[in-house]
Amino acid sequence: MTVKSLTVLAAGAVLFITAPSFARDCGDGIIGDWTTNIGATMRFEKVDGQTGMLSGQYIPASDPDMSFPLTGFVNPNGRDDSKAHYAVPVSVTVSFGEFGGITNWSGTCSMTDGKPVIETEDLIIFPMADYYWSHVVDNHDTLVVKD
């Protein structure tokens, strides 16, 4: 946690106000590098303030020199403080280009122990499979802020 300071000049007096500020949160703070369960990096580079469209790069753990474009949405709207829990909906899709697969991660970002965590359900789609019913695999993934 970092601390932001604000200096206010009032009637010749200097007043320092400090408030906690987290390096990341689930709204605008989603920008940056996140690690998946398998050690890949999702680099969220931009969120359009009007539409919530998210863009960035997926970097596989097996080859950090390779990357694939990612796109998706984050929607921090709809907060209702009368409800017990608030989480930001997040959805990200990556097309693995020449390899032919597509993966979609859909879930929520919420604060856990003061840190943002994205919990998702994933659909991993393979163009080639042993059986007609095995082209799509579902999975759970937890994305955490990369150190």
C-alpha cells in the first residue's frame, strides 16, 4: 500500500491530508501485468473509459519472447452498496494465431486481503482434438497482480 498526500493551504495554515492508495484495484487499476495459474502473463495495457473495452497482450510462460493480442471488457459500473459484495465483471479473449486456438476468461475482480484478484472460468478451444466433443475444455483460473 502506498500513501498519497494532499497539501491544502487554508487561511495561511498548511494542512497535510493522507489517505491510503492501493497500487492496484479492480477499476482503473486493472492496467498492468497479471499472472495466471500456469505462470503466463496477461498484460492489460488500455481500458477505454467509455466502453470498458480492454486491450493488451498475453505472454505464455513457456516462451516469454512470444505474445498474442488480447481483447475484452471490464465493467466497473453497477455498484450497489446495499448489497453484501461487489465485484467487477471482466472478460478477456486471446486468439493464438498460427496455433489455431482461442481462450476466453470470464469472471470477476474483487479485493481480497487488500489486493485485487481476478477469478475466472475459462473456455479453451482447440482446433484439433481426439474426439468431436473434446474441442472445448473448461477450466478455472485465478489471476493475481504480477510482482
